[in-house]
Amino acid sequence: MIEYLIIAVLVIWSTVVVFKKVFPKTANATFVALSAFCERQGWKALAKWLKPKMSVGCAGGCGCSVDDKPIAKNNEVKPVKWH
């Protein structure tokens, strides 16, 4: 029985992660609405946890750096040494 609970939690968590990656604007709107609902119910901690972070940069969900400094990518290819 506990296995079903663990699998259900993992599936729900995975669904939320994919939803946030594939539909970032819709996910933000959904989590803002859920946060507002929880705030009206008096669930302050849950409302704070659900509220999405303010995005900085392009805000397109592309994984850009939120810092002012650009991230230097190391594109150096190293050969594999077989022993």
C-alpha cells in the first residue's frame, strides 16, 4: 500500500516539474492563483511556498542566468583516455 503512495507522489511531482518546464507562463499564473487562494484561506506558509519566484532576465523559461554576470560556458572537448 505504501508503494502506491510513493509512486503517486513521484508522478505528481514529475508532472508539476514538466508542467513548469513546458508551460512556464501558464505555470506561473496557476501558482499565483493557488497562492492567492491559500492566502485567502489563511494558509500563509503554503501561500508563500506556492508563490513563484520573480523572474529576472528574459523570463521565457529558457534557463538564462538570473545574475547580472553572463555565465561563461566551458565548451572544451576533452578526449577520453582508455586504459
